[in-house]
Amino acid sequence: MIIDHIDKSVDRFLKELAKNNNKLYDLLLTELSKHTSRGRLIINKEALAELDSAIRKNIIASGYQDNVNKLFLDLNKLIELNGLWYKNIINDYSSLINKSDVIPMYLEKMSYYLRGGGASYNIVRPLEDIFRENIMLGRGYVEVQNKLIDRLNVSDNPTIKYAKQVAYDGMMQYNGAINEQVRVAHDLEWFYYVGSEIETTRPICDHIRDNYPKAIHKSELVKILDEFAPDGIPSKELITYETVNNKIITTNKGHGIYKNTTPENFTILRGGYNCRHDVKWTRNPTSGGKKIDRVQTERDLQNLLNIMKA
């Protein structure tokens, strides 16, 4: 249910971002026309100095900022959804979340890449460069228009690619920080690796899902990472495995894994970039004499979500 929520949130964000880009494109063409004479770009020094500010103003006018704000509201839902799982395991979940120093760090990280310096470098600056370079070279209006189309209006354009990566991994890591806070506070040693496999499932995720259908002890995680990312370095050793669609793939064992992934941060980083798996910590699942399997855990999580929606 965590993955479903994140998928829907990011999908909505990207669809709105495409609309933002279309509107921004129109706004920037209007800005461009202010500095065009007989089809050529002409701009005075004062206007050139204010170019960054003008682009930022138009980005806000496109609705981008409001769209990002909605995405951040969806982060709050992750706290609620995780609470449905941990309420049966610990009795101080809300207190832990409110006092956490770790969770706000990942909120700030995501904010940096979508609102702060990361956004300036990856969204604002490329647009400013298109304007500045072509103005300085005295090129024509149509040339700049075509470059703006490539930057903003083509399908899967650079802005969309950047925002998709940041939004998805940012939400997943924020979710991981919630789980990590619980693990550390209660010194939990067992976890479930929850989430369905897809065609692009990484070797490490495929290995865990095939070989650990029940709860996993942290000592087993050490062994897994020693094989797939020894000392935090993604392994380049080749592995051949079968995807969910019965396709045989040969790739590096460490394919897709973040560099410096360790047992201590695996809850947050999991299988790497765009990984769709969730780490759910629990108390010793064998203490009652019966070891709960992952499938039942996923079913229980979905049932909790259905109850919440009712």
C-alpha cells in the first residue's frame, strides 16, 4: 500500500508537471518576445541581469510551486500509512515520529532538489542558459523557441526526467527514514521486504524475494550486502536471473544499488534507484513458534489500507 500511494502521488505530480511545462513554455515565449526585434534577440544589460528572476517568476506562474507543495502534502500520508503497521508492534510511534531528527533531514533533502539549489541547477539554470547563450550570440527567436520545446515540451523531457527521479526516490527514502526511526528506537532485528517484482527488478531484490519468503534477520542482510555490495561498493560480478516475465538477464550483481549502501542505511536506500520495495521492521516473528511469511504480511498491509478507506 505504501508503494501504491507513492506511485499515485508521483504519477499525479508528473502529469501536473507536464501541464506546468506547457504553461511555462507559453510564458517564456511571451518573455522572449519582449526582447525580440525583427526576429532577432536583443536585450539590455539590466534585463539580462534580471533574467534569472524573470524565469523564476514564470516558473511560479506556471503552477510548479503549487504542484510541488501538493507532493509534499502526500508525504504526510506516509506517516499515517506506516502507523497502521507499527501500531501493533510498538506503542510510541507518534512520539517517535514527532521527535525524529532523521525524518526532517530527508524532507529537507527532497525540498532542496525540488525547491532549492537542486531545482535552481537542474530546472532554472538550463532555461537561463538557453536564453543567455542565444541572446549573447544574437540568434533568432525561432531557434530559441525550438530549444525551449526540446527542454519543456517533448515527451519525457529533461525536466520531467529529473523531477521523476527526485520525486520517486525522495518519497521512498522519506518512507525509509520513518521505518529506520522505528528500527533504531526499538532495536528491532527482523524485517519483511515488501513489494511486488516488476520486469526491471534489480538482482539484489530478485535474490531477496526468491530466497527469503519469510522475515529476514539483520545478520542475513549483512550476508546479502556482502555479496551484492561488499563494503558499500555495488558488485560488478555478473549474475544471470529470470525476470517476472520469464526473460533471462545477465548483469552486474550490484546493478542499480546506491554506492555506500550498508546494513545501517538499507532501510532507506533498499535496492537502489527507483527500487519499489519497502522494508518493514518487526519484533522476533518466531517468538510465538510460528514464522509469518511475507505474502501474509503484504495481505495484512493491504487489509489495513482497505479498513482505513472504508
